[in-house]
Amino acid sequence: MLAPSVERRLAGTVGRLGGESAFEVMARAKELERKGRSVVHLEIGEPDFDTPEHIKRAATEAMERGWTHYVPSAGIHELRETVARHLSRTRNVSLSAENVIVGPGGKPVIWCILSALLNPGDEMIYADPAYPAYASAAGYLGASAVPVPLLESRDFRLDLDALTAKIGPRTKVIVINSPHNPTGGVLTRSDLERIAELAQRHDLLVISDEIYSRNLYDSEFLSIASLPGMLERTIIVDGFSKAYAMTGWRLGYAAMPKEIARAVTLFLNNTVSCTTAFVQMAGIAALTGPDDAVIHMNEEFRKRREVLIGGLNAIPGISCVMPQGAFYAFPNITQITPDEKRLAHFLLEEAGVATLAGTAFGAAGAGYIRLSYANSIENLKLALTRIGEALPKFKG
Ligand SMILES: Cc1ncc(COP(=O)(O)O)c(C=O)c1O
């Protein structure tokens, strides 16, 4: 809490910013570890694997070759071309370098896109619960973030009737994220077709956050951009953090109609100037090099998913839908407590397991916690044992 005298100095807009509590919980977990406590980290969404060797080598070689200077704000042309080819192939669309912008992570890319699109008073429809950056950015910009609940009964897919009802004269953008953080839900072809139909009928843009497109377990990835008439009204967001275990490198990208790309580039120009040059060169190696590491990581996530979801469902009071993608479990804990924040706090402080309260992702996360299974099977088993042993002591 800030003293009123300090608060007066800050811009009023600061009060409208949200934030990602995963970073706060991680800081608290690390503090406990410094005090000698053991903590299993299931709070943050980052693969525990090392970045593949050939990607690291490409970065060091690029550095040695002099890629240590400013580069264009929209990204190095060769990377933009590589991304355009990659998306054209994997999303079954036709894109060129001019459609692509590169930024220091998917998150700042999302901020720059929303900054380029939203006027004060505009409405942005998004799923609740959701990755917190969308609503935080919209709120900061003075736009309204309009939540549409994800339904556990639909394996955490959108309530499409509620979505239809929320569209109004001020609606400008629908944000979708499939596979989804924090629930692991995946939209089906018919969900996407219905959203596409609504977007076209009401002349809306769709931001499709596809950062977990490589983390799918039971189906092939389908982008809404590939549906008829959608490429010209879809902005695809993706990045390297999750698929290539490159969270700390800070590299993401998006593809969109050229005029929007030019406006988003202006925001990149005004904020970061450009994205680290040798990191972009490593991005080219990631997209063009061998894919084995990505496939291997996904196979490991699949095994971990079985262990974690099976283990959670064996704990009395917890029930967890099998996530179809990403690397998160979103168990329902309402039989244990109505207060997911207290439970997450208890699990960290008393059981040494760092998780996040579902409400860190929006009001509809009430009654759930999120656990990331981007951790070893050994650690997941340890976390399950600790949760199972500690829960009888929890006073909900
Ligand atoms: C849904 C979603 N989109 C975007 C991002 C941004 O990732 P990064 O900024 O590391 O590229 C994340 C990270 O957790 C995410 O979960």
C-alpha cells in the first residue's frame, strides 16, 4: 500500500493496472527458499527445460558476427520473413513479412496491439479467467474489458451464448486464447466457426493468442485466422517462450493486416525501440532448425499431465478437468473451501507448494487454483504428496 502522499504523485492510470501475480508468488516462494524452506514451484508458466542447444549457439554466433546494435522497430527483416513463412505453413494462411511484427515477448506485443486498437470507451471481449495482460492493458487504455465466462462443464471453453449477448455497439475486439492459460481449455472448430461468424457479422477484430499452439495433447492446432474471411480481421499472437523454453530471452511476434502492423510498430518504436538483435537471430534458428526438442518437451508435458491430473483427482475434495493443451491444471476446490486465495496461500506457506489462486486470472476463477505442470514428474509427485498431507490441516 502506498502512502497517500506518494499516491498523489502517481498517474491515476496506475490504479487501473492489473498485474501477473505469478511473479509475486514466485518472489515469495524464493524468499521462503532463502530461509531454508523447500518449495515446489508450480506457480509460474515456464518450461523447466533448457533452451535447445542450436538456438543458444545461433545467439552466440550472432553476437560474434556483430548483431549487437539497433535493428528496425518491427523486427529484423529475415526474422519477419521467417515468421511469415512459419505462420503461413502452420496456420494454413498466406502472410508476408509486412504482416509481421517482432517484440520482446508476447506480453509487450499484446500491449502494443491493444494500444494501437483501443480508444477510451471501446469494449474488448475476453474469456474469464484469462491471462491477466489483456484486461490490464485495456483498463489502462480506458477501454472496457468485458469478461465472458469459461465453463468447466464445457472443459473450459467459452460460453458462446454469453459471448453473443455481450457484443454491443462499442465492441471492437474479441480476444481468444486457445490452448488456454490458466485452464488448459482448447476451443473446437465449431467454437471457432461461431466466433468467426460473430466477428464478421459485427465487423470485429479477433486477437488470437496462440502462444500455446505447440502444447496440444489430443488434437491438431487450428487457428481462427484460417477460417474463410478471417485472415483480414485476425491478429495472431505467438512467441518463443513456451514452445522453445525461451522465457528469459524475451521474444514474441504477431501477424496482422499491414496497416495495423504499421501502427503497432509505432508503439514498439516509442517503447522498446527494437528487440535485442542477437535474440532475434536465435529466433530464426528456432523456427528453421530441428523440431525434436519441441516435440520431446510436449511428450514430457503429456506424461506430467497424466501424473498431476490423476494425482489431484485422487485427493478428496479436489476435482480437475483433463486439460487439452498448454501446461496448466485448473482444479475445482469448492468442496474444500470457497476461498481459493486462502488455499493457495496455505499451500505455499504450510505445504511448500507454490500455486496460484484462480481469481488471479479473473472473477470466474473463484473456486479454482492453477498449477503449472512444467516441472519434473518427481517434483509433481512431491507436490501431490505435500498437498494431500497438508489439506487435512487446512481450515477453510
Ligand atoms: C496466454 C499467454 N499469452 C502470452 C504470454 C506471454 O509470454 P511471453 O511474454 O513470455 O512471450 C503468456 C505467458 O505466460 C501467456 O500465458
